[in-house]
Amino acid sequence: MDNHGGRLLEAEYPNPNMNLALDHAIAKLHTGRDPDYLTVRFWRNPSCVVLGRGQNPEEEVDMRFCRENEIAVCRRVSGGGTVYQDPGNVNVSLFLPREDASDRIGIHGASAELTDLLAESLRACGVSRVERVGPYSVFSEGKKVSGAASYFTRTALLHHATLLISADLSRLEGSLIHHSPPFRRGASRYSATKNLTDLPIELWERTLVGSVSEHFGAKIIPGEITAEENALALNLFESKYSKESWTMGAQ
């Protein structure tokens, strides 16, 4: 029996910084109370690299390569490592009540649970040799196919992950600086990657939504961005995400 309400969003903007601002806005406004118990958002970005909140772009990104190849450099509100995204990546963002996630088992434990749900959905769709590595990564046949990061507010946990489907891996390799052990604190940890070119995307999305619904006892139905969320996303974009001081500065 479903005990809570949930919302499915398939919402994206053509500007990668606006997409990141929308995740931030939804997290800030998320109450964790019905009918806003949880939100699942699927979206894609144009070609960009996205820094974790505390990372130094000069140490993570080949800026010359990005300029020459028109790859935007962005920063998200969550921590973790730098990732490359393009329309060949499917991003999924999960917004949950903090007390039902990070307050119960900590942010890393909650993130591991959510990463497990993603890994299980891939196995259910026929992806071979899927395993979770740490709280935030999913590998298939020994290569990374998904990375995630988390952020929490007073009331909500945001967990967002990217899944490689048909990304341009040559641009991924060229745009990111690869670090070797021993890793500095906050440095991205490079892993060989692969695309899940045979994954049936619509089936996988339905499978993941079903797993999240069952796990959290929530009836998830299609929804829309609220006027308040859109207004806050625009405000965050104009005041923070569009600013070089946010993208290139030390956070």
C-alpha cells in the first residue's frame, strides 16, 4: 500500500547552469511532506563539465580543451568529483525527506541505498556484471557507467546521478584531468568508462521509478515544475550559477 505522494519530472533547460540551479531550487523548497514526499527528475545537459562544489577547476578540467571544443564549465551545489555530461548522458535527481534518509543512516549510507536502487534497475534491464563501488558509483563489466553526488538541506536530501548511454567518450577523456594515487583531498578519481548503448532508456526509467516507489512507499505520478521552483531556479541562476565567481572560484 502506498503511504506517500511522489512526483515524476521530465524537465530540463537548454542551459546546463539552469539545470543545476533547478536541482538546487527543488532541494531548497522540498518539504518532505505529502504530496511533496519525494520527487524523481530525469534530464539531460548539453556538452559540459560539472565540478563538485569544493573543487578547483584548474586542477580538474583541461580548460584549453574545453574552450576549443565549446564545452561549458559549470559547478553544482553537491560535493564529489568532476563529471562530463552531454546529451548522451541521462541524469536522474532524487529529492527525499532528510529524516527518512541522511538523518537515519548518514548521507553516505543514504546515498549508497539510492545508488543500489539505480544498480538494481540496470540489472533488471539486462545490463551485465553491475556492481556498486563505494556510495556513489556504478560499474558494469569493470567500467564506470554512473557517478553520483549528494547535498542536503534542513528538510531534504538531493541525490543526483549521471548515466552514460551514448556520450562522446573522447570529449569526456579530453576535458577531464586524470589524477593518480595518492589522491589529494577533493580530487576526482579517474575510472575507465563505457556507454550502455543497448540499454532501453524508457524501460529503465520506468523500472527505476518503480523501485523508488516501492522502496519508499510512495505513489509517483507525473508532475510539473512549480512556479515557485522555477522562480527560485531563475534567481539562483542569475545570482550564482551564471557567475564566474561561482564556477571558477574556490568554494
